[in-house]
Amino acid sequence: MITPRVGWAVAVDFYGYPLGLVRTTDGGRVWRDAGPPGLAGVGLAAAFFSADDAWVTWSDPNSRAWPAIYRTADGGVSWSRLGPIPISAIGASAPDMVTGRLGWVTATLGVAAGSTAIAIFRTTNGGGHWELIERTDDIRQASGAIPFGCEKGNAVFSSATTGWVGGTCEGGGLAQFWVSRDGGRTWRHQPLPQPYGTGMLARWCQCLLTAPVFTSPRDGALWAAGLPGPPARTDRMSRS
């Protein structure tokens, strides 16, 4: 919910298949269709920034066409189709906008043997044009790029310069948490503290780390699974 009465959602069926965008103006009693007509399915991703402002990405995993971007500024009454994401992709994130003009989209290029190829695009003119700023695949292994190995999620930005990417290595590996301080052009691994005790999380970690969710440029949280638990107790029972 954006306000106590106005909110957005992606409606899904029993199996979690996205059916389209819906919006309420009465605190959730009634939800009405509010998305771009005809868009449904696994290629639908949406982000909501105010009671009236919403963005949608539509991609077709079968055709690998360029993902399309839509925006409404009037609560879904009308939608504008903006510049496409200029790359063949099997999926793409909803735009992650830090202002009405500055934002990012992460395109998924393919998945193979537990590794994900992604490309990150940035707009500085409200979605009219999207610039490729990072591409990670099995061909490009340049310094400052996110490595191809392991699965990766979507980039999330907490400010105009700072962004984050999380992920997982199913067979174990470097804890997948990456940070950019220059708007997504270069990335480095971000160590994390141990969930219990002192020290840093081991470099070899069969764990899942999500990108963080921020409530301000400094305050945020991430979700993790498969982290090491607390040390086993070594208490001995006394015998009488």
C-alpha cells in the first residue's frame, strides 16, 4: 500500500502466474485492473513509486525480444510505452527508479550450469533511452565486472551512485554480494559479517543473499538463507 487507501499489486492465479496489474483506492476492499492492456505472464514485472506512478517491464522468454518499458503517472488510466531495453533477453526486472528520471533495469540473458548472465541498463531521462553499463557473461571477464559464475539477482540502487547485486552458488563458493559506487559501471565483492559471533562470512558459502531493500539511502536490510548456524553446544551432562 502506498497510502492507507491506495495501493497496487500484481494479480496472480492459483499457480502464481501473473495476470496483470490491479489497484485499490478504498483500502483493499475492491481491486480493479490498472495495467497496460494485454500484458500477463511470467514476463511481467512491476514497480510502484506513488499512488499514481507505476512502471512495468514486459519481456517474452520465448522470443528473446527486447524487453518493453511502460509507465503511468495517472494511476493506470493511461500508459506510455517508453524506450525498450536494447538487448535480447529471457527476462528483465521492473525499473528501479531513484528519481523520476534516473533508474536501472537488469536483463537476464541466460542461465547455464548454475550461472547467470545479466546486463544492467541505466536511464537518465525517465526511460526514453537505456544505456548498457554492465554485462557479465562467459565471454566478458573484465576487471570491475561481476563474474559470470553463480546465479545472480537483479541490481538494486539505494542512491544515484550505490547499487547492490545478490545471488547464490548452489555448490558453494564466494558469497554472492556485490556493490557498485559509480552508478553500476564497476563492481566489487562486498564482505558481510558472520550471522553469529564475530568475524566475516566465510568466502566459501553455499548460501543465498538477496539484494537489500532500503528505506533510506543508508538504512536497509537483506534476506539470507543457508548461512552457518550458531556453534553447537558442548555442554556435558554430569553423571551422579
